[in-house]
Amino acid sequence: MKSKNEKLAEIIALSPVIPVVQFDDPDQAVATANALAEGGIPIVEISLRTKNALECIQAGIKRTEGIVVGAGTVNTPELMADVLELGVGFMVSPGTTQDLLIAADKTHTPLLPGVATVSEAMALMAEGYRYAKFFPAGPAGGPSYLKSIAPVLPKLTFCPTGGLTADNAPEYLSAANVGCVGGSWVAPTSKIEAGEWEAITALAAQAAALAR
């Protein structure tokens, strides 16, 4: 059986950009996921920030094919239990608590835990993790910060999220310790609400072509 680090490595390898999106309409979640996949990004992280987020995640899982649907903002063991019941492909947390790590140890579904400092990253590595979300990436120091800590944390790979755009994503991806980035610019709320699926597919194609 694959380890969680191996599973996280496979997830991060799917795309240089993991779209981070929030929905309140399950139909929009399905249409967006399909539009992203058509553009070459077969993965989406649906944040637990809306009333119907769980329904949207469920729709994304059950009504699409070949797309890895993950849950974001999984910040309590209770929320983790909720999304695991739906069958998510991965989970992402904005930060890391011991309770969350203990809960994650009881499942085979990988968790990408969040960190913002070297101390948090070291604590996470002590728990056996080799992949972490860096959040909020912009306010926490940006690509220059990640590049500066690479020599002291050579075994940790980051997925920076928070303040990422089409313009600054390439600089993040140029860092040796960045495996992918997370961002909402690939599927903007305005285009989702307007049903501009072809535009989202075009944005996905541009993001999928980014070098890392």
C-alpha cells in the first residue's frame, strides 16, 4: 500500500496548479471541474467555506469521471470525517493541529497540512510529512521566503496558496522546493457564475502549461 507521502506526490504531480474554488451550487461545481479537466487540469480543491460545500464536493465526486476532487479548509477532525465519508481524493488544511494529524493518521486519504513558518514546517516533518501547504503564501513571505528556507528544509516540498495569480505563479514554481501551487485565478467566481466554461478551460490550459 502506498504511503501518504507517495499519494501526495502523485496528487502534486497531476498539475502545476491546483485550482482552489468554492461553490454553493453543485451543478456549478460539476461544470467547473469538467471545464478544468478539458483544459488539462484533472484536479480541483473545493473549499469548505459555503453552506452547500459538502453537497458540491459530493457532486464533483459522483458526477465527473477521471477528476480528483479534494476538500479544502479541512481544519477540524469533524470536518475531516465529513469529507472522508464522501470519498474525497485528498484533503487540505490551512494550518496544522495535533488533533488534525491524529485524525489523518487513521485514514488512507492523504492530508496536505498547512504551515507558515520554519518551526511549523519542522514540526510537520517530525510527524513524517514531506509535503505541506504554504499559507497564506503572499503575506507569509512569498517565493523569496520559500527559496531562502529550501537549504535548511531540503526534504520538504510546498504547495503555496494564498495570493497566487497567473503573474506570480511562475516565480513560485521556479523554487526548487515548490511542487505545485494552489490558486483561484484558474476558475474565477465571476466566470463560474456567468457560466463561461470555455473561458475557464482556456485559463486551465494556460495554467497546465506552466513549467515547474
